[in-house]
Amino acid sequence: MGMVHEQHSGGGFNIPEPTTRGGPDFGRFVAGIRELQNRARTIDAPDGVVSEAAELLDKLNALLDPYDGDEWTTPSGRRFDLPQRGGILGVPTDLARTEDGRVGGTVRFGRFYLGRNGAVHGGALGLLFDSVMGFTAAVLTGRMHQRTAYLHVDYRKIVPVDRTLRVDAGISSEEGRKIFVEARLYDDEDGGALLTEANALFVKLKPGQP
């Protein structure tokens, strides 16, 4: 049973509390899982190798089973010293506030996010933009307690896996509790081609709102 977490003034969307739990190898642990996900998507190994790998995974899961926790106790998502705060769900990005009051950075989709024909799965792009624009809304407004109300994605060109791409995002407008955000994904190796663009509405939570 997970611990009951005291609700933050922002409601159910509680800000993760930084931790050092997991120790110095937690980042290596997460990186190893990501690489395993990439390999699982594209391996073409002999049956015996797959069977051996499955046995190892069974042993790994058995090793970790006694330590199952919840979102408030796990280091995942709370290791602020690691990329993505040590989380594994999101697409790996490197984002920062820019001098012109926007958010910019890079993203790289590993083979785990492959759809078909070398292209990133469209759902993974939705995951990326929700994270990027949520980060943008929080960083540029200073308001951490908010949730996505809608997210619209326009797919302009095929997004390649295993290539470093550029992200640009900013706030379009604010209306009371509403924050309108837009973002674009570019491929500088293809002449700065616009690959995908999105817009979203984030709503600031009232105190105690879930």
C-alpha cells in the first residue's frame, strides 16, 4: 500500500519533492532501461537469446518486487539532478528558458518511439508536446499547479527517430486561469524544416482542486 500523501495547496497536482534516493547509480539504472526499450523495439535475435533475456528480466523483476512504492516515495520523477528528473515515461529532452522569454532546446526520439518506416509514432509526439508545453506554461508563468485542458497537434512532415531535433515553445496568451501555449518541432539537418506544431490550453488549478 502506498502512503497517503498530504494534498498540496494546488490540489491533486502536487509538486515533486527533490530526493537523492536511488543513490549514484539511479541515473545509470534509468538509462539502462531506456536502452533496453530501444533494443526491444528493433532486435532480431535468435530464440535462445530472447529466452535468456526473458529469464534475466524475470530475475530483475523478482529483485525489485519487494521495493514497489508509489509516486510520492519513488526517486523516479524526483531526482532533480538527473535528466527528466529520473523519470522514464517522457521523451528525453533538454529544455531551458531563452533570452527572448520563450522555451527552447532539443529532443531525441530513440527507437522505442518508432512507428513505421523510420518515423516517430504520432502518439509519442503528443506525449512530447504535452510535456514541453506544460514545462513552458510553468516556467514562463511561475505557476506550477495546472493541468492540460486540450492539446492539438498538426503533423507536417515525418519525424525521424535517432536524430537530434529542435524544439521552440512559448505562451500565446493568458486569460484569467487559462494559459494558451504553442510549440514547434524542427529538423535542422533538413534545412530547419518544420516537422510538427501544436497548441494547447492549460488551466491553473484553484487551491485544493484535483
